[in-house]
Amino acid sequence: MTYRRIGALCGALVSVVLLGCGNDDPDETQVVAEEPNKGVPYLGVDGEYTSDPLAAACPDDPRNPGRVALDQMKSFSFYSDREGTTPLAEECGYAYEGFAPDPHYFPEVPDSVWLQFALTSGGDGCEAFRYVVMRPPHGDGAVKHMHLRYGDAGTSFAGLLDMSYGDEDDADRCNPWWSVYCSAGSEGCDN
């Protein structure tokens, strides 16, 4: 008897997952997240980017690396300074783990999608950057910008994405997890 109830519950759950719960408004269209930079080599994750000193998102916060070097979507290096002279972690190897919509801003902002990368190799410094999510490089002209978040083994992709809801501890200060990075050396790139 118990097995039949469990089977019925499982069957109902599968039906809800596959068919949905129903849509009260047939005219309402569902917004589907699309992979950003589709068709762009390496999804645009290639090149060097520096924190934007004109952005209000705490460019001097020590949690935001001053410079990030991205090599063809597979190797990242992080530096504490914009010039790239003080490495935090160099040549960290990553695997692309797909993309996810921002839990707070999507679907109202349809392009609010994050690329997700998991560490596969690298030295000790790389462990601080085990998980990396980024709004990939975008913008017009030579000056592009991106947004970056990262975490060690104690976090997850979901934890990094949830930072979009804000941090109560940072309520009276700027939120460093909305860091803005420009094409290397550029300023005021978030226009």
C-alpha cells in the first residue's frame, strides 16, 4: 500500500515537472534565458579587464581583484592591482559549466544571465576562485565591461547568484559583488 502511494506521488510530481502546473493566462509568454554572447569566440571571455575606478561598486574593496586576465575561456589570472603586478592567483584552469539567469533581475531584464566556471587546475591561490560567475563582456565599441563574482570551496554557483539580492551587512555601503570591469586600462566603462 505504501509503495502505491509513493508511486502515485512520484507520478504526480513527474506530471507537474513535465507538463507544468498550468497557465491561467494563455497570452502570457514565458521568457527563456539565452546564452549570452552566443556566436562570439569564447563567449567573449578572452582578454584583460581592470576594475573601473569610476564605478560606485567599490573598486578599492579588497574582494574585487584590480585586474583579471581571461585566456580563451579556459585560464584566468587575478591580480590585486589594476596594473597586474601583484598576483592573487595566476593561470587557474576552468571548465565552463553553462549559464544561469540572475535570480533577482531575470526575466524583467532578459539579458541578466551569468556564465559559470568551475576550477579544474591551478596553484594554491586559485582555490579562493574555485567558482566564478560573470556577466560576460558586453558593450559597444572598444570599451567593453563585465561583472564578476567568485568564491572558494565553501560557496556554490547558487550562492554567488543569490548575491543579487544584496547583502544586509553591506546595506549602508556599496555592494562589491557588483564589481564592474572595463577593457584593460579604461575608466567609466559602465555607461
